[in-house]
Amino acid sequence: MDVYPAPTLLRDAELDYRDIERHVPEPQRPLVERFLREPPPAEPQSLRFCHNDLGAEHVLVDADTGTITGIIDWTDAAITDPAHDFALIYRDLGPDLLDLTLAHYEFPVTSEDRARIRFYARCALIEDLAYGLSTGPRHYADAALAHLPWTFTT
């Protein structure tokens, strides 16, 4: 199993944000800071087998048809909260694609599930921004900054 308690993720996001706050565009700072002050969501009621790192870079798509042709890099796969995978889809591809994905999910998605999806997406975006601005490739920071508006407003 691979489950990180939400309070731990929020604390880590707060620490990362302290390091990168000056890089967050001024209009978005209040949105991020409000998120960091909010209580974390409740823990998941059930866990499932998940990819556990379903960012856009792991989804192969046929450029001509827009059809998903594969999912790669299963090294992080685990029994965990499916909201984590949905969160990375939301962070990387936006709310419309998240809704399309959830429409095809075989289990009901509750408001609590959606709260965890938003929560994980926001924590992951802050983590990617910090990573891209410090030791990681810069494209992580660029993507995080580009996706920040939808991740923190919808």
C-alpha cells in the first residue's frame, strides 16, 4: 500500500511553497495560500490498484485520433487512493478532461472523492513547481505555472 496522510501532504506543500512563493504570479498567491490554510480532506474510504503516477507524460495518445494507446511507467503502481491518479490528470490536462475521465470510471465518484482529487492536484502542483525550480528539469516548473490557474480555481 502507498498512502500518505493528507495532513503530511499539506505540511509538505506548505514547506515547498515557502521556497517558491516568489515565483508564483501575484494574482495566484492568494488562491494557493487559501488552500494551504484549509483543512485537508478526509482520508479515502477505499483503496484500489492504481498507476500512482498518472501524469500526462505517462499517457500515450495517437496524435491523429486523440485515442489513448497506452499507459507507461508502472514502477509506482500500488494499492492506494484512486483520487491520486485523477489528481494528476486534473493537474496536467485540466478539469474538462478530468470530467471526461471520471465519466468512464466504473465506480461512483463522490464529492469527497472530488475534494481529494483537488487536494492531491494542488499538492502535486506545488511539489512540481518546487522541483522544477530547484533540482529538477525546468519544464516541471513551467508546466506547474501554466496549470496553476485551473488547478487552484476549479
